[in-house]
Amino acid sequence: MNPTNPTNPFGVGQGSFCTPSSSGFPGGFPCNFNNVTPGRSIDLMPTMVSPNQAHLLPSLSAASSHTSKSPWLSGSTYLHADSALFLKSASDLPHNTIYQPKAHGSDVTQAAANAVSNIFPDKGFLRRTARVESNDGCHPSTFRSGYHGGIFQVDKVGFQDTQNTASHPGLTSKHQAIQKEFGIDWKTVQYSDLQKPLYSAIAARLLLSNKPEAIPSTVAGQAAYWKKHYNTAAGAGTEQKFIDANKNH
């Protein structure tokens, strides 16, 4: 990247910078990639992403060759697995984002979990829960007919509890935080919206926030917490299932 040449910051094509007011990024953000060579990897400067926007970057494994479309840039701009911008033809890559119904996979799930934990820290619990609940949405029954709990498999009664401010007055400030961070009015969200990864993650975290017990830090502690507060005594899951689903991560 060439920050000394703002009219052509990447040394190729016709790059230009959006203004901070139009892009939402301090110092602007490169917005014209029409003539950048497809397939060229472009490293991002960390200072170009504000703390409030950083959660939108999918936390992708450097070992993965999967790519995801950037949620804020249009056209054929994609995030490569090494967290650099990677430009390829739109026909070559999936359009899975945290706002797309039934989007799934480890990259999408990680991005959704990161987005929510940015405002409601969870010690990695959401990410681990997605693995045991639906294998990051890859289990064939994740989006089964009549069930809209999404990647995090939030039941309808649990979702309704996330909107019940009468029983849980503390939800009001959390709804306000969600409105500020994502522009989502949680009181108007429908259960079917939880097919979107971000919405499913928010619902899961709000549901847990209604529990008086804090989320433990260890995997074993989280396994017991998951069984008690999420899978519940009536569920078929076991603490060992939670541990096994996360032992290689």
C-alpha cells in the first residue's frame, strides 16, 4: 500500500479515498477499485479501521483459502483469508455475510460472534456454542422447516425472552446498544430474522444476558454453563459434547 500517494494508494489502477464522513473510517477508506488488477492482494493499514467498525472484518484463518465478501464495499471487493482485501470476480466467490439469511460456515460464524462480543463480551462462548449447536450452520438440520433459530439454534421461546423488557428490565439498555452499534431495533425483529447469522448471535447473547450467572472462562466451565442455561436439562446435549466440539479449536 502506498499511503504517500492518496490518488493511487495501491500503486495500481485508479484508487481513490472516500472522505471520513462518507466512508465511516478515519482518514477515509479506499473506495474505487475499478481498475485494480483482479487477484491482487492488498494489505490493509490497521489504523484505517476504527474500533467501531473493526468487528465487521471477518476473523478469518490464515490457513484457509475461503474468501468472504466485504459487508461494506460493493462490486467485486472481497476479504481474503489473511484479512487483506482480495479482488476477484464476483462469480468466483460466495456472498456469505453476517446479514444474509442462511449464510453459514466458520468464517461467517466467527464474524457474527466477533460483532456481538464487541459490545457484549462473552469469553469466546458464542463461538464455541455455534460449533456444538449447528457446526457453524453446516449441519443439515440447522435451517429446517418451521425453525428459524439459525446458526446458534435459538428457540422461539428463548427469542421472545430477548424482547421481554417487562420481565428483564436490563434488556432496555442492551437494546439501545444494539441500535447504536448495528442500527437494529430489536423490539421489531421477527423470529424468522434469526436465519441471519448476526441476528442469531445477538439473540443468543441477549438470552444469556438474562441469566444471573456469569459466563465462565474455561472450556470445561462453559460446557457446564451451556448445558445448564442453553441446552437445559431437557436437551439431548452433554457437557462432553460441548468439549468435544471445541477440542481442536
